[in-house]
Amino acid sequence: MSLALYRKYRPQKWQDLTGQNHIKITLQHEVESGKITHAYLFTGPRGIGKTTTARLLAKSVNCEKRKEGESEPCNSCDSCLELTVGNDLDILEIDAASHTGVDNVRENIIANARFTPVKRKFKVFIIDEVHMLSISAFNALLKILEEPPAHAIFILATTEVHKVPATIISRCQRFDFRKVNSDDLNKRLIWICQQEGVKITKDVLAEITRYSEGCLRDAESLLGQILALGEKEITMDNASLVLPRSNFKLVIELVNNLVYKNLETSISLINKLADEGVDLVRYADDLIEFLRKIMLSKISSGLKSFAFDLDEQTEKTILDLSGKFEINDLVYLINLLAEKKLEIKSAPIPQLPLEIAVIEYCQGKEKTGGQGGERLPTKGPDTPSQSENKKNSPPGYKLSSANSEETKKGGANNTTLKNSNSAAKARDVKKIGITLDEIKAKWHNFLVRLQNYNASLVFILKVAEPLELNDNVLKIGFKYPFHQQRIRQAKICEAVEKVLKEFFNEEIYMDTCILPPSYESTLIKQETKADEVELVDEIPSGEALDQQALIETLIKTFNGKVVE
């Protein structure tokens, strides 16, 4: 049986270890100086060399022919040879995922650690996926880490260090492994191909590197599948039989359609990808990463280094596309795709979440994921109510008119209202004979009328403000999100709209949004008539009213009654 490439070419010397120089140099110095720690903790993503490094450390400290002041194992003595094939009795590798209980720790670790090594200088315990141990098992392990035998070395490896108790971490020398960069991955893959006597093109290497996402084991596994085709020269044509079916040409094609809001072509492309068996989750990942690079390029050319490297032609395409997108469009689209990607696997029709994302973007649905203002698809000249709004809108507020100067600029630096809801969009929108100024002038008296229906709502709407009147849809800004959530409840919304209709004699619907922190109210408090009920601004103190008067005030304010 042939070995997988990641096993066949597992590094046997420190110089063969790919990446992780910050760890390799430190451990080599410890071996050279003889200052070996009793416990190590290796953390980081899967497939980047944690277990391999643990074996190299075990091999180095027990090598019989290693010269003093050197760190490289000889790979020819009995100790090195036995460890390489996995027959060394003094090197114990334990899978914590399948030995989670306290009895396993006592039997496999604590009991074995009491005895001196059979042949070697040190008895080394390599505990993989240590975060899987139970609490009792960790407590048992903690005791021996506190008072370790002089002949024992413990190497703990985990992908989820946050699950390891702090008491364990504090007793170990911790090393954080990083994902392998593209250059190191390419060099490693080229070296393996040379050992196998196979030629491979740069574009295939680039695809393998991109799909592996810094995981060396994944890259070697994918290369092994490609080499299994039996070709002596690997090109993209034959590698595409193995590589996951998604590439940036298809991504660029969809992005070009999204730039021009070409909905029909975009939907057709997504369905074509699904019919051809393209992995839509992987395609969504590529699409998000591609849009991210466009976003970073648009912010600053210096940020491109934080994204993956592509060929010169694709980089030029990204530069061209960055000039066609607004920054808040990109933020909105990335958020939308990231949300819909999670639904692909559970969707009855796999391509449906992507179709919905494309429709929402192309149809100009209100953005909730970005930092920019709203974008509505409405075009044409301002209505009278919108013109009125321009004169009365508070500083920092951006009108939703598509023709407003602020909307045309798409200024990301403008302070805008957030979290607007569209509760009124399905209702009978029509022009009315009242202006925003008239509503503001009568707002205080409207609250007096509302108090007869629900006094508690008055306290919420007192700190809110009418901001915009589009036809018969009144947008109200709230200072606090929980106020907005309360008003948006179906029954509450209906009650407020009912009073709006009765008071202003117009069919007025309500829309809501959150005011920016810097917003200052422009409402002028109106004096109430003598025969109207005054709004309670604050609960009178005990000095102003006796207890009975205070109770009566509270009952009147909250429509309550004395229970006992």
C-alpha cells in the first residue's frame, strides 16, 4: 500500500519543517543548550505541523548520535529509526479525542510517567487534541504537570486552546502555530513533485495553494490526488478533474454582472454553476474573498497584501472593478453573501440562497449591513414632501431620495441614520395634504391625544422625532434601539397609526430608524392648552406631593389601579 504524501514526506529534520520559523528556532536553541522544558503546548489550526514538530522534538532529545551543541537528529541511530516507524516504547502518542476519561489519563499517562524510560533518556508523551479531555481528566493531568518526573516530557497539541483550562496552560511553554504562507507552500509542493519526478505548472500550484488556505496537509493531500492521475506533467486541464470546481473566471463573470445589476444573466450563471456540479459553498467563499480584495483595494492599495495573491491579469481586473463599486455597496454585498452562504447546505434548492442574495442586491433592497445610508431605487424629481424634508432634515441625516446630492456621492463619511425598517412599504402609499413642518408643530398635542390610548407610549415618543415625510409615510427617529423595537411591534404600530389618522385626519403610516449619537433635536416644545392634559415630564418628588398624590399621579400616568 502506498503512503499518502503527507506521511511519505513527513519532515524528519528541523531543516525540512515548512514555515513556523518562530517556533523552530526557539526549540532548536533549547535542544542545543539542553534546557528542555517538562511541558509544551502547541496550538493552532489543523494540518500545519503541530504533531510533526512534537515528533521532531522527541527525536532530537533522545537521539543517541546527536552531537552536543547541535539540534538536528541523526536519523540513523536506533532511537531515531524506531520513532520514525512508530515502534519506540518511550514515545507515547495519545489521542485525547478517543481517550477523554480520567481513567484513560491515569492508565496511559500518570501510571506510565512513574517509570523510567525503557531505553531512552526521556519518556515523551504526545497528547493530541488535548482539549477533548474531560474536566476530571484535566484535573488528573494537572497534578503530574505540577510535579513532573525528571525523565518525562509532555507535549500537548490542540486546535482549540480556549477549551484548555488556564491552570494547564500556565504550566506549559506555549507555542502558537500559524498558517503556512503561499511562498512556503509552493516551495514545498515543488520539492515533492521533484521527488516524484513530475512536472507541474504554476497555475495548478496556485490553485492548490488557494484551496488549502495555509493548511500544508490539505495541500499535500490535494497534490496526491492530482498525482494519482498518473501524468508526468500536470496542467490545469487534467488537474481540473480533481480540483474543486470553482475558479475566479466564474467569480469575475458574476461580479461583472453585479456591477451593472444584470439580474437575469446573474441568475442564469448561478443555475449553470449548479447544473455543472460546482461546489456552491466554495464558490460563495471565493466570491466573498474576491469582493473583499476589491474592497481593500478601494480603501488603499497598501491593504491588498492582506488578501490572497492572484495573477497579473486578475489583479488588473480587480483594480478596474474597484472603480465601479461604491464602498458601502461592497460592504452590503459581502455581508449579504456571508449570511446566505450559511443557508446553502440546508436549502431545499442549493442555489436558492445565492439567487436571493443576487436579487436583493440588484433590486436595491435597503442596506442594513454596511455603514452607508439607505439606497432606494426611486428615481425622478423630488416630490413636494421630499423638497420640504431637505429644508427641515437634521444635520447628518441623509434623505432616501435617489436624486439627493448626498445619495449621489454615496459618502461613507456622512453620519447617517441606521436600522430603518420598511413597515409601510406594502401599504397604500399616497400623497396627503399635510407637511412635515405641520406635523412637527402639532407633535406635542398629538402625544397628548396618544396618552388617552396608551400613556406608556408617550414616554417613548417624547424622545423621538418626526424626520421625513414621503407621501403618507412618516419616518420617526429614535434615540434608543429598544424604543424602536417596542414601537415596531405590530399591535403598537397599529395603535400609533390609528391615533395619527384620527389626530391629523390623514392616512399616515409609520417608518422608524435610529438617530446618530451626535443628533440634536430640532423639535420646539409646544405649549398645551389649559383644558388639555399635561404630559408628565418627571415624577414629582416627595417634597412637592404627599404620598397619596404621588400614587394618584402614577395611576393616572400608567392607566393602573391599586391592587392592595
